[in-house]
Amino acid sequence: MPAEERQLSASLEDYLEAIYHTVTAKGAARAKDLVLRMGVHNSSVTQALRSLSEKKLINYAPYDIITLTEPGEALALGVVRRHETLSKFLGDVLGLPAGEADVEACRLEHAVSVGVLHRLVRFVEYFESCPQNDVRWDAVAGAFCCVGVGAGAPGATCGRDACSGDRIGGVV
């Protein structure tokens, strides 16, 4: 099936992602697994499974196990990778709590382009490996602040940012 015919809605991408995670954990998935995992009705799952099956992305027959086809697994891995990258960026770089980062990543994963995703991956890799990886979100200051030398004492900064009392995020 040509790639243009495999364009999926955000909902169908979510189903592929759920199938992938379920198959990874259990070896195969059933419709009831998806109902429980996604919190949707049986009829919604059945409709989505039929659509994914018609696109040759899953192997599906009513009351039988569900597995991903090779193209389905490739698409599912793409969704999972986008989700994990965005979640890591939102949590590790922007400092969102893990649950919020995961929810927001789920919203964003359907819209981010391959080019933006690639740059985010590279940025997260850089952020994690940089020897001066000391910039973090400071909820009290409401800004990104370095936590290096000089930071830690009230009003102290490392000299590269504006985290002292009367300045937030470089704005006086």
C-alpha cells in the first residue's frame, strides 16, 4: 500500500501505539486489552481495528489476537519514538512533571514533523551529554536557571542567567 494511503488520524495512531505496547508486553493483543488500555467502548475499538486491518497495518479477526504487520510495526514505532522524544523533552528539558509531560507528548506526537522531531532528538541528546548541563526550570523563579557554581544561595546565579529575586527569565 502506498505511503499516502497510510495517512492515519491521531486516533488510529493512538490505537497503533496501544497495540504496539500491548504486543510488546504480552506477545499479542486482544480487543478487550485495547478497551482497557484506552478507556474506550468496544464499538470504537472494533471500528478502529477494522480500519487498521483494511490498511494492512494489523492482522485482525473478530475474537482473535491482534498483531502488527511489518508496515504497521514501522508506523507504530514512529509514533512511539515521537511520543518518547517529546515526553523526554517536555520533562527533562522543560521541567514538566512526568504525568503532564506524557499527556502533552500524546497531544503533540501527531502533529510534529519528521524534521522537527529529528532536531528535538538531537537537542535532547545534546542536553543530556553537555558537560555544562546545568540549566533547569526553576518553578519558584518562573524561569530557566543554571544550577552551577554560585547557584543555590538565595539570589545567587552562575552569572549566565537572570534568576535572582527581582529578575525572572531575563525580564526586569
